[in-house]
Amino acid sequence: MSKPTLHLWINGQRTKSLSDRLAEVTNPATGAVVRQVPLASSADVEIAVAAAKAAFPSWRDTTPLRRSRILNKFRELLEAHRDELASLASEEHGKTLEDAAGSVQRGIEVVEFAVGAPHLLKGEHAENVGRGVDCHSMLQPIGVCAGITPFNFPAMVPMWMFPISIACGNTFVLKPSEKVPSCSLRMAELFKEAGLPDGVFNIVPGDKVAVDTLLSHPDVRSISFVGSTPVAKYIYETAAHYGKRVQSLGGAKNHAVVLPDAELDFTADAIMGAAYGSAGERCMAISTVVAVGDVADALVAKLKSKAEKLAVGPGNKKGIDMGPVISAQHRDKIIGFIASGVSQGAKLVTDGRNIKVPGNENGFFIGPTLFDNVSTDMTIYKEEIFGPVLIVLRVANFEDAITMVNSNPYANGTAIFTSSGAAARRFQNEIEVGMVGINVPIPVPMAFFSFGGWKSSLFGDLHMHGMEGVYFYTRTKAVTTRWPELTEKNTSTLVMPTLG
């Protein structure tokens, strides 16, 4: 039996793709194909960009207050349909319904921030910068913006991008992962219901063909991306070559430093959720524990006990802590990482490779996996595994822990667990990472702060959401004004003017 085929969303309506290429959308818990999605062609992307370009002048001239009202209505609809969006995310990604609902809520919070557009878009003003001369700045939209989003957060990551871009007066073309297209398409329908004019928001599910068309298209002014570091680097270099502004977020190897004075039960519980939630498929997952001094044995024992009690199964089933990973290919890649850890001498404390989920034998499941005595030269330390694999490294002191974190090429997020304010303060000041948690395992900032890492976790200058998102999606214009008296003489001069 043929599966339902999804569509593109262009100019405010469902649109049939000009491409004859289709991708299968799979439920990772069952291994079954649940629907098909067209892979947008270059011609499809051209049509979407043209629609966005045509809609831009009118949307740019729409007042920020009116844009805000539409966004607020969109927020209300997202709240009303949160369970529906969470169900779609769970079905196509595999994460638990509770986890999916939480990620949808975090996306809604970005929309709440974007509703403040009338305030966010206020410029600065200085009176009498010179005699009779005033100066003010304006934040103006840049045009057609594009976003390329990953499979692991089908609702949240797109909402890091398009609500703020649209609030700033831009139009938007979104290329969601072809593995999880349904949330984005449903959000487009809700945005139209909220009153968004046609053409302001467009969606082209696809693969590299769609991506490369967006990167090189002369009418696309900016590119936002979240994904792996190699692809993030490619996105950044290619889009920058074509003169676009780029924010390109890459991979991670997030460390949790645990000091001997940490409260171990609290710490172990926090690490459980950070390491194994969403099956470890989070760019902010804690995948690496740095145990300082004599805390390691007791900590590893607690982690082992708690990991082996986690319930693994389909995400839509009550009582499940962790669902499957996204695909059979990714599952096999993770299994390969586990094998490499064993062969390179790490101690495999808990092995999740042979897990069986009754009734879901064809699902892409891996159980919680825990390694101890890992060293920095091992593959499982150097590579981003992006799965339910937690590794523990042991260091003698706090200085060694800071050195280890700062020596890693990734710098997305990190955390410290301690009862010492002095140690926490030193950590937050000396650590070279973009997002830091103090007794907080997943330090994802609220929407009114920025999200982004450092080093190989970010290519570009500005992070996502918060005021950095506003600045990314706007251009600053400075206006200097003078209204001379009618009797004032105009004296020509070739000297560089000074206004003081």
C-alpha cells in the first residue's frame, strides 16, 4: 500500500513538487515507513524564493506592531496544537512524547520573544551630537532569509530562526530535514491561520540539491544552519562565498566536570537526563563526564545503576525514558563507535548494543551505554557520537579538567557540578565554551538570551535567538539630521566635518 505523500509550502499553500524524487519518512520505533516527502528540486526552490521576494516589500512595510499581533496569534495556535506537534515530532524522530512536548514549548518561547518586535526593533537616539545635529539608528530587514534545520528537533530549531526573522520584517524559506518534515509543514499552516500573508513563510523539504540552491541563490540574503561541524563549515564557506551573512552551528562534545564536593545523587540524576534524553541526539547533550579526584568510583557506580534502570521503547508509550535513534544507519554507526571504544581499551560499564524491545523488533534501538577510563586519544572521545553513549574520563585536579575542556575543538556547551561558588566562578570565567551550566546539565539559554557555541561549534559571528538573532536578521542604518535656520549661512568646506 502506498504511503501518503507530503507537499511543499509555497506562497501560502500546499504545492506539488516539480521533482519526481521522493524520500521515505520512517517511524524509528517501528522501522516502518509512515509517509513520503518530495525532495525539492532547484526549480522548486527558485519558485519559493521568488514568492518570498515578491512578498517582502509589503511585509517590510507592515508595522512591527501588526507583525507582532500576527506572531501572537501564531503563538496561541502553537499552544493549542502543542500535543499535535509533539506527536509528529515523536513519530518521525522517535523521542518520547514528554521530551517532544518540552522541545515544542522551548520553540514557542522564541515566538514569545519575537512578539516583542516593536520593542526589539527600536534603534538608538542621541540628541545634539553636534550643534543642532541629532543622530539615530534604525534596524531594517535584510530581505529573503533561509534556514536549514536538522532532524533532532523538528519544531524547536526551525522556531529558533523563522519567527525572529519574520518579526524583523524579512520573508523566509525553510529547508527542514527530509527525515522529519511534518512539524514544519504543520507550523506553516498554523502561521497562515494566524494571518500571515502569503509568501512570507515557505517550506521546501529536500536534500543537498535544495541546500546548494539556497546557498548560491542571489536573492537569498542570509543562511541559518544547525547540524554537524563538517556540514556547518561547508554551509558557512559556500554561503559566505556568495556574499551572504551566515550563522552556522556545528557539532559538540559537551563535558560535565564533576568535583569531589558535588552532591552525587543530584549530579547523577542530572547527567542521566542530559546524556540519554532524546537518545543522546542533542547538540547540547552531555556526552562526556570529567570526574575530578576521588569522585570517579562513586559517580560511575551511580551512573551505572541509574542507566540500567532506564526504560527504553517507543516514544509514544507511557513510562518510557528513552526512544530509538533516528535510523538504522545511524544506529549501526553508534554501534561502531562502541566497538571502537572497547578495542581501544576503554572500560565498557554498561553495553546497550543488544537491547530488545518486545513488539518493536524492527525499531532502531540502542540502550544506554556507559564507558569508564576513557582517554583523550580514543575515537569515542574525539568524535561526536550523537547517541546514548556516555563516557567518563578521570583527571587528578580541577586545573586538568579545565585544560581538557579548553583543549577540545568543540565548544558548544559545558557544565560543572560543585558546591563551591569559588570553583564555579572560576569555571565560568576561564572555560572557553559558548554556553555554561553551573549545576545545570543542559545550559540551553532562554529565548531572550543567545544560543550558540565557540570554536568548531559555530561558524559565523552571531548566535541564534535573543538580541543576537535580531541583529543577524537586520541591518543597522545610522541617520544624522540637521535642520538649519533659514537665516543660517551654508559655508562650504573640504575639511572632514567634526560635529562637536
